[in-house]
Amino acid sequence: MLLEPSAKLERTFLLIGALAAFLAVALGAFGAHALRGAIPPDRLVIFETAARYHMYHALALLVVALLVRRRLGRAAPAAGWLFAFGIFVFSGSLYALALTGVRAWGAVTPFGGLAWLIAWVLVAFSSARGRSIEAEAAAGTRRDTAS
């Protein structure tokens, strides 16, 4: 399922994270080279902010991929989906705002930021409170969820 730790979910977050990081680099280069002089400086700053936070949270997805197989519970997988959603909404709305100048996109941005905040809390919870798969295996009580 979408929130059950598994090898498939680990691979999913690795793939999403790697693709998101690739896209962040590509868009960052596009902004630095193709957009400089093509859009006003204040909108270029917005585009650069989108690319920077896009990359931070692409890397967070890679961290979640590591957590999802090491920690039991649904906190780490939920964090992964929230990081992906946040990239799409936060960075996506800022990219749209920077490219179009339509200020209404700015009203969408906080929803992505809120998703990221919740995701970081879930990562902390999973790391601090979640039971490790190793502890479960040592106790002999965990079923194999690798699929």
C-alpha cells in the first residue's frame, strides 16, 4: 500500500527523489542562464527560491527512502508523499509565478510549505519514536514486508 514500508516503496522514493533532484538542477540551470535578463530580477529571485527548495526536498526524499525500510510505521512513507506533494505545489507554484507573473500562484505556495513542515515532523517522529525493523527482527515479531 502507499504507506506500508517495503522495498518497492523504498525504490519509489529513491526514483522520485532522483528525478526531482535532476529536475531541480535542470530548472536551476535554466533559470540561471535562459531567464537572466528575460524576466524581471524580482521574479528571477522567486524562480531561484523555487529551485533551491526543490533540491532540498528532493534530497529529503532520498533520506525518506533510507528511513522507509529501517523504521516501522507509516510516518516515514507519509513524509515521503508529503515531500513530493510539497515540491509539486510549493516549487511548482513559484515556478509558475516567476514565469507568468500571475500573483495568484502565490496563494497556492503555502500549502506546499505546510506539507513540508508536516513531513519534517513525521521524519523526526519516525526517527525518534518509530520502532526499527532491526529491533522487530531481533524480537522475532515482524512479518516480512519486502515486496
